[in-house]
Amino acid sequence: MKQVDFLIIGQGLAGTLLAFEMLDRGMSFHLVSSPNKSRASLVAAGMVNPLVFKRLTKSWMVDELLPVMKNRYRELEKLLQENFYFEKNILKPLSSQELLLWEEKKADSGYQDYIYKISENAVIDGISNAGSFGEVSGSGYLNLSAFLQRAESYFLEKELLTEATINYSDLTNEKGQFHIGEISADKIVFCEGYHLHQNPLFRFVKMNPAKGEVLLIHAPSLSEEYILNKQVFVLPVGEHRFKVGSTYEWDDLSESPTQQGKELILHRLENLIKVDYSIEDHLAGVRPTISDRRPVMGAHPKYPNIFVFNGLGTKGVMLAPRFAREMCMYLMDENDGLRGEINVNRFI
């Protein structure tokens, strides 16, 4: 029987970043990945956008999150000897009304790191004429699938990862111990993504999971210089292939792509680009969104050795490095506790 301090349940983005933080701090842990539970992180585009376009505001905590995020992914690229994070500006076609708002925000010093420039009366090859375009800096994407698969190999090589089907009733807690296979731990951290809503220990957390669908297209004559964004994103992932999406569906939480989702994406794509393309894949996943759109972290209100680190949602790539660090500090009693807006106790 192998004894560790922490079991981390789930090897999506949250569990993986938490494991790397524990590794850096010399903490004793073991990751458990369930082969029969999908990871939305493997489907997600992994896009980073420092702005919220609907009202053209800055994303929550972006000034603090972005430097931590970039530094952390660069560190992990060196560790894993592979490139995963790519900086790439977002190009957004603007209506005349949007143009006025963008000009107003660009004049605000608080936005100077994010609104790179505004181009009026511009024509860009392959993109439907809009008249004006806003360009966002500080943006980019993490190749989530490649990152998580490489991280999985790394932890397997270190004998720090086990694949096991998780049945909550099997998580015996005898004398304060949790057991999964040959692994025994004093504490357990659930990083299960949207599957948290099936966890009987955390049914009180108000989740609002949303299904999202994306297409992978091949467009040989479309520029890979930018991430395009207008009703859909068109994200270049190399060799003139692009991820296009995404949809939001709250009633159907299956992980199967739908014809309806495909048609919606294609309708919006046709309004954005004017080049030939072919569809190579159609994917779906469920985002682990919390009702108030904030991460959920901390100890179970009744069981002090059971923890949760979850709810990173659509901004997960940007949120995960900063909050994995904060979670580790909390687990090691290095901070004064978790703020109310992210603490799991806010749902009690």
C-alpha cells in the first residue's frame, strides 16, 4: 500500500495544475484519472481572452491572472519539453456602435495592455467586410489536448498517476484514510470538472454546467495570423486548421455532438469568413461552470479532510495557474483562508 498525503481526483486542467503545484512544493500526492469520465478540457479550444466583449469590460482579475498564467505555462513547457501556450492577437469585426465603445475604452489607460489597435475602413483577406476591426493583445491559447496528454505521460513516468473508475461509495474513510486501489491518503481533493454535480458530497454546490460544441476545419487560404471572434471564434491550431465554436446548451448535457449545434456554428462562420473550407471533426464537451461564474475551492463544511478545486469554466486556462497556487497555499496553511467569492462555503 502506497501512502500519500493527498489524492487528487481528476486529471483535467484543474487537477493537473494542482498536481504540478504540489510537485513544486514537495507535497505528497497521487493523481487519479477515471477512464470512464470524459474531460471537457480535451475538447475545449483553450482560448485566452482578457476582455468580455458583450460590454467590453476586462475579464475578472485579468491584470493579476495574466502574468501568473504566462509565467506558469512557460515553466511547464520547459519541464515537459514541449510548447503548449501560443500568444496570438484576437481580431474582432466591429459595428459602428461597437467602434464608438472600443475607441472610448482604448483611451482608458486601464485597457492599454489589451486593446492593441483599432483599424477603420479596413479590408482583410478572407474575412467578411466589416469596415472596422478591433485587435486584442494579451490573448492566445493553450493546446489543452497536447498539454494534458503530455502531463499524463509525465505523471505516469513518475508513478504519480493511476487510472481507476471512481465510485464514491468505494472511497472508504477508515481512521481518516481514503483508499483507491493500492493508494492510501489522509486527504482527498476533487477536481472533477462538471462531474462534480454527480458527487454526493458536493451536491450543495450550485453548478450550471453548459455543453459546448466545436468544429475543426481546414481552410488553406485563411490567415493564421489572428484568432477571429464575432459570434464564433476561429482559432488557428496549425497547418491551416482552425477550431470554430462554440455553442452553449444547458438542457442537453450529453457529450455527443448535434446537428443543431453544427448548423449554428456554420451559420455564424459563414457570416464571418469568405473562403473555402472543409470540416474535419465535430466535438462536444461540458463546461464545469458554477452558477456565479467563480471557481469553487476549499474544505467540505463537515469533513475537514475532503476538499474541492473546481468550476474554472470558460476562463479555465487563465484561472487555473493562479488558483492552483492559492489552493496549495490553503492546503499547506500558508494563507489566511480563501476569500468568500471563491470559497465553497458560500453555497451553504
